[in-house]
Amino acid sequence: MNSHLFELLAGIGAGIGGGVLSGLFGIGGGIVLVPLLALVLHLDQHKAQGVTLAAMLLPIGLPAVLHYRRSGVRILWPLVGMIALGFLFGVFAGSECANHIPERPLRYGFVLFLVFVAVRMIWHRNGGAARPSAMDRPTSHYWIPGLTIGLAGGVASGLLGIGGGLIIIPLVVWWLGFSQQEAQVTSLAVMLPPIGLPGVLVYAQAQKGLPWLILCGVALGFALGAYLGAQGATRMKGPRLRQAFAGLVVVAAVLLAFKS
């Protein structure tokens, strides 16, 4: 098979996989895309993270967001804007740090982060029920939490090449009392504008460019996968979603550790 065609098809396949899990769990997809790009296409850790961030620039989660809305899941748009603002600053700082860390320590750091997330999700498997007034407070109530959550998600996104949802979703559930589905659609909505652009520019400059053909395939596959995943998410209850999410994180950590 022509190498360019293989790269495009492999990118589409990786994008579908990341998109399904993004729509299902509200994450940016990096938790799956980074290991897949490293394992299947043999990209080094920095390039895999750069490609993942670049794919997130397009509004590829829009089909999933629209499906959540049609299913009656609410979106608090002022909070989305606050998280996005904090994310912009965080992703630049995280990307700058990542490109000064050697590949092996960066990958092991990513694995440890995944294990930590899985443990937290399992430990809190019975939490996360939305408080009745969680989405009806004054907008001023969300400024500090929103900016802080966005900053934390942006740093993690730039540093580890993830979409930020792994940080945003648990914090929105635990700190603000949103339901799992409300937190997931909030995370997806935050990723609709190209808020990862500062990080992509840092990666592209540090890595002397990115594999754009693979990136195009990832973006195409992700849009389809995210819609399919969102259909599954709206049929699942919060506790089942959290348990499945934790299992996914463990699998990704094991695969990436094996690659290292």
C-alpha cells in the first residue's frame, strides 16, 4: 500500500477511535489518540501530542455537542467561555514545558497521569450526582472555578497532548456538582473554538512541522466517531459512564507503558 494512503487511512482509523471515546466520555480524544499514533504510526511522543492538539483545532466535536443538546442535556455557555479563557493561557505554558522534557520521561509522566486519573474515577464512582441548583447559580459564581479549571486543563493539554477533558470533566463534576453528562458536554463545548492553537504553534515550531496528512485523517475520523460516541453516552447512566471511563484510562496507560 502507498505510504501516503496508509498514513491517511491510519489517521482516519485513529480519529474514529478517539472520536467515539470523545463523544462517549466528553474527553478531547488525546488519551486514545496519543497512544494510537505512537503504537500504530510510530510517531514519537512529542509529534503524537502535537498532532492530537492540532486535530482538536477544528470543531470536530460539534456533532457530539448537537446530539447532547437534542437529548436534553443542558450547556452553561458562560462557564464554557470562562473555562476556554483559562485554557488558552494554560495550553501555551504546558506546551512550552513539554518541548523541554526528553521523550521517555514525558511518556512515563503521561502514563503516571493516566493511572492517577483512573484511580480518582474509580474512587469517586458513586459521586457526581448533580445538585438541583448546580446550573442555576449566578454567572459570577463560576468565574474563579471556571478560570481555574480551564487553566488546569490547558496545562495538562499542552504538557501531555490531551484535549483537557480528563481534567475538566472531573473538576466540573466534583467542584461544581454537575452531572456526568453535563460535565461531558461542557468539556466538548469548550473544545469547539481553536483554543489549543498556542500549543500547536509551539509543537510545530519545536518539531520542525507536523505530519499534516495524518492530521487530516485524524480530523475526518474524529468528527464521525464523536457523533457515534455521543449517541451511546446519552443512553448510559452516570455511574456506568464513570466506570467505563476509568477502565479506558487503565487500558491506555498499559499500552503506553508497554510502548515505553
